[in-house]
Amino acid sequence: MWRFVSRLCGVSLRWPSRCSDDFWGGNVVPGAVSEPCVSPHCSPGARVPNSASKHKFTICVEGNIGSGKSTLLNYLAKFREVEMVAEQLDKWRSIRGNNLLEMMYRDPCRWSYLFQSYVQLTMAQSHAVSTTSPVKLMERSIHSACFCFVENMYLNGKMSEAEYSVYWKWYKALTDSFDCRVDLIVYLRTDPKLVHARAKNRARVEEQEIPLEYFIDLHKLYEEWMSEEKFPLAAPVIILDANDDLSTMYRKYNLITQEIMDNKSFLTSLVQPKISY
């Protein structure tokens, strides 16, 4: 049963219906669910290397394109306890002179598998980055790349069955080889129409021609993952309504910051009901 903590309008917390030990211990793996899984390639057995002594408290900020991830990341990164690991956008835009991001948006049927495979590799590398600060802050994760972005390509016919199958093989191999554990997810929930407009306004060249339907489909997949657990969650989720203006969003950021920084009391609080205020 999900547990909710609401401490401000638009801020809530959800606890996974599967405990993290089961998720990472091999009894449940990403893509293997109690109901028939959309991916036919899910199977138990994937394990993470025993590196608990090196593992840092890892927060992943998740959300649609234009949901405000960079704003939240920059806000949290100013604290000395936090070290940020951003998406490796520069690598995606320049691999031997090729802009894989632009190629994927221009012709997704031809390039989505190549692009997403490279994204998956860079995400695994980001999970493996060694940090000195007690809190490691990541922009998205290898899991959202798989459960949301690749799933979207596959369901919309932009990735073939064979490509999808191979991608899942690599996903399971990489999560078995790298420490991809997550301790907390902060999900920025947004209206697809709003983030579509934001993407247009920020004038990132590759995003200018993305149709609204793409944002709607990603939103649906994020909701299915975060709210319905179509794929299992590796960590509790703080859900922020990120449709508000910046001043309101900063109030929400401030609300959760101290509890995240003091992760021991925060983690303890996750399994205790709290009174809203």
C-alpha cells in the first residue's frame, strides 16, 4: 500500500509497494512486475555489486522535458553536502562530430536505438561516478531512460522488437555491473502542454520540432511508473507539482531540502505517518 506525506499543496511522498531490498536483491528486477509486463524480456536474477561501503545517498531528479529539473538541480547543488551529476548532453550532441540528439529527433525510426543505447551507457557511467560529498544528485537515471524514453519509442513504433530486446539485455547487464541504486526520487509532475511551451521558449535547437504528443506520451509513462508502478520503483518518491511559478517552486524546494540533507531522519520519516501542514 502506498504511503502519502503531504506537507504543502503540490508536495507528496510515495513509498514503493516493493521494498528496495527485494528490488535490488534479485527477487524483483526492473521490468519484472506482478502483472504481465509490457516487456517480454523481464526476468529475475539481476544483481548489483556489493559496494555498500562506497555507495552515497543518491537522489535522482526525474520529469518530462522542460519540467524544471535544471532549476531544482542547481538549487540543491549549492549545498556543500551535495555533488551534482548532470545528464551528459554534450556527449550526446557530439560524438565524432555527430549530434545524436538531433539525429534521433529528426529520424527516430532510424536513430532512436543508437541514441538511446548511448544514453544508457552514459547514464550507467553517471551512476558509477565517484563523489566526495555525502549526497549524490543525479539528473534522471538509467531507469527512466529505459522505463520512459525507450518504452515510448518502442510503443510508438520507433524502435523495433529486436532493438527493444537487445536494449533490455544491455539494461540488465549494465545494472548488474554498475551500482545503479537510488535512495530517493524527486519527480517533477507537469502538464504536458506547459512543458511543451517551455521547451519552445528555451530555444534548445533539437527540441523545437518535438510535437506535443511526444510530451503527452512521456508524461503518461512517467505517471504509469511513478504512480501505478508499471515498472517497480527503486526508491521512495517525492512528487512535486512543478506547474507553478518560480517563487512557489522555491518554497517547495526549501520545504524538502533540509529533510533530504539530513537523510537519516528523512529515511526514518518515510515509514512514519506525518500530519500535513
